Amino acid sequence: MILKEQTPQNPFADYGKIITGNRFVGRKLEIESIRNKVLGQNFGNLAIMGLPRIGKSSLVWQALANQKSILVDEKIIVIWFNIGQIVDSESFFLFLIQKAVEELEDLVNTESIQKFELLQNKIINAETIVERNSGMSRFFRLIKTFDFRLIYILDEFDSVSKCFQLSDFQFLRELSINPEYKICLVTISRRSIQELEPENGAISNFFGVFTDLRLGMFSNNDWNEYWNRLTKFSIEVSDVYKNKVHYLVGKHPYLIDLYNYHVFNFLHSNSLSEFDMQADEIERELSLTLFTNFDTSLDLIKEENLYNKAFQLIFGPIYDATSIDEQRLLKYQFIKSISKEDKSELLGRQVGLITTHNLTYICFSEYLTEYWNIKFAEIDFWPLWKEFEKKVREIIKYFLTEKFGDAWEDKYLEINQSSQGHLEAIKRLQSIRQYSITKFGTLASNNLIDYTLTRDLYDHFISPNWDWFKNVFDTDSKKDWAKKFNVLADIRNPIAHNNNEFLSEDRILEGKIYCEKILQKISLLKNDL
């Protein structure tokens, strides 16, 4: 990023807010879809969903809200309602009436507005829900007699899950589909409406009266327009810088702005050469902010019951992820497919990826993919399993330190020069460790053994040093223990994913017995050490 002399104050300072004016870029197809759905003669309801801060509110503002004065001439009234401020369903429905009356004051004569206000007071003073709903029905029928169409933009619609009952969904559905009224609903939410409804919409079927628009990352055209637009703010960026941003945050609009905001502030007080030298430092300072935003996206797919499915598609193995799960994640654009060439490059950085249906998936940014891989390794899924891996790693560390000293790695590499498999395994683990430390600092361990999984523990440390480890696994042969570790390696991922249901009870019991047996033997050995 290069700033010219006439560059104004930070143009990215509005990141996180609704983006308007010159700062809004792209989304042309989405804007067209919204207007075609809700502004035509045969209009319908629209549900806009997407990852947190992906630009949903900005999109709807650009498509509808900033056209409000023009649309009024066509007798279309646009009303924006942030539902996060309501405390109960009664407040929600009263707000629908209140905002409509406020808009109508400048559009109808005094006598007519008095009729609306009279109905409003009856609704406010209604003693039962039946009376309230009846009054609201009369209110909206009256609006139709003036040939007005109301478009309610319901931002943060996720909030209704805290205060809506089944009857509230049913009544709102009735208001939006009954031809006696001219009401159009545009909801903005992170989760799908079906997920927000009681019983996931099995009874009220509110979600069924909406067309879904899942907003994802910037398209390639949006991406190019974003960077070209910066020239209006006297900012130039190189392809190297763009690639850096893409690696960190993908094509996520909010995160791009966030990164650019901090870089801009740095450049205003430092030279370009200093930025080149301190780019990694800026990245480290921003890492916590990026991690927090990544976690928010992970929380959303967890709420949508897609967390484990996404992990399976990216890191494997696949147990219960279906093609429907795959398509939902692709529509969210939480995952994306990459080419074989990209896969090879990523594998060179030791990011664990798998291929399914001839496609390789990663998260919307490479950095998030790496972060999730590190984060996942720290989660406590099954206490017994965690204790088993912890103790096996401890005893391996003890052996290596006892035999080779603290600086055991070089010596271990030296004695394994003749074994290409062991040599490559150690170098691979070293590469993973170095990459993790560079990118994640204190999140990553310095000890090489902490990067080994069950199969690595046995194949590359226990098996080649069996003369020492047979003192631990003394009752069974090396061949028998190889089979046991193979079983443990095979069941590790479903256990880690909390997917025990995909393992038979006998298999789980078998693994539990092996874990307990190993823990007991390590405990006995440590008493003698």
C-alpha cells in the first residue's frame, strides 16, 4: 500500500458500520436480485443470510434504503428495523405499526392519518393478543386502500429467536402472505430462518414463504473493483500487498477493511520501507483481532450444526458430512475449493487437507485454515484420550532426553539418516513446528513431540526404539502393540470430533481398554524412574 501526498484521513475508519457512498463496492448481481424480488409488481419476501460482518446490512442499504425517497414516489415505503433493540414480541409488532404511522404522516391527509392513529391506539391498548392481531390486520388493510406497499427491512433477525413464540411466527407469516395486505419482509440474519423457528420450522413453516439469498465473499469482480476504488482515496497497492491480504482474510469485505485500516494508520506515521520491514509485526499485532473474528464465523457454523462437517471436509476424515452439508458450507462461502497446484503449495506449509469428490477444500482464508488446525488441537474432547496422548508424549520426551540430552533432535536425525521414512517424518514435524511458531507465537509449542498424532508417536518414536519401550509395553509383543496403536489411530478423529456414534460400542470399548492399559503401564514405569 502506497499513500500519496494528498491522501485524506483514513478512508477505512468506517469499517464495521453500514458502508455507503464511494466506499460501497461491487455486489451488483446481489443488488439486482434484491430489487427484482421485492420491488416488482409480483413481489415476495427475501431472507438474506451470511457470515458475521460479511456486508449484509450494507448490501440491503445500498439496494433499498438509500432509494427510499425515490421509492416513495412509487408508493413503496421502506422501513428499517433493527430487531436487536426489542425485548419481546409485543414490542416488535407495536414497532411495525409505529414506524408505519410515522412514514404515513407526510404521505396522507390529516383525516386519514387520524384513522391510522386511532387504530394504533387500539392496538397499543389491546388487552389480549387476539385483539392486538385483529387491530393490526385492520391497520394493514387500511394501508392497502391507499395502494401503499410496506417493505420492512428486519436487521439482526436472529434476535427473534429469544422472544418469538410459534404463534408470533405464524402471525407474521400471515401478514406477509395474505393478499389483503401489501407487506414485504426482508430479513437480515446470520442463521437461516428455518434454524430460528421453533422445531426448525416443522410446524409454522415461516421459512417457506421466503426466497433465500446467501451473501458470501467478494466475487473476483468485486475484489478488483475494491482495489481500483482506492485510487479515489489516493491509495495505490501492489499485487504483492493484495496477495498478502488475500492470504490473511480471503475476500471477506469487513476483514479486508480492518487490515487496511491498521496498515493505513501505520503508513501515515512511517515510511514504506519501514512497513516492509515491520509487516510481520503488524500481522502479529492484528492476530488477536483476526482470531476473534474467525471464532465468530466458527460459532455461526457451529450454530448451524456445520462445525464438525466443515472440519471433516477440510481436515478429514469424512464420517457423516453429506453433499447437503457441503453445499450449505459452499453457499455460506465458509469453505472454498482449490486446485491441485494450490493444494500442493499448502501441503508444503504443512496444513492438513483432504480431497473429497476430487475437490480440496480450505476455509475462506488460508490463515483461518491454519488457525483452526492449531486451535482444534488444543480442544479437550475426551479426557481419557487426552490423558493417553499426553502421557505417551511425556514418556517419549523422557526417553529422548535421557538418551540424547535436551538437544536430541539433531542426534535423532543423525541416527535415522539411513531410514528415509523416519528422516522425512522428523523434518516434516520440524517444518510444522516452525511454521506454527512463526504464525501463531505462544499458541504453538516448542517441543517437536507435541506435533505428533497417534500413528506418528508409534511409527517414528516407539517402534524404532522398541528395545527401550518394551519396558513400558512389556506384556505384549511389538507386533501386538503395532495393531493396538493402529486401532487407536483409526478411532482418533471420530473421538476428537465428538462423533462417537460413528464407532461401534465394541470399538470404543477396545480403544478405552488400550488407553487405560497404556496409562497404567506408563504410571508403573514412572514410579521406577
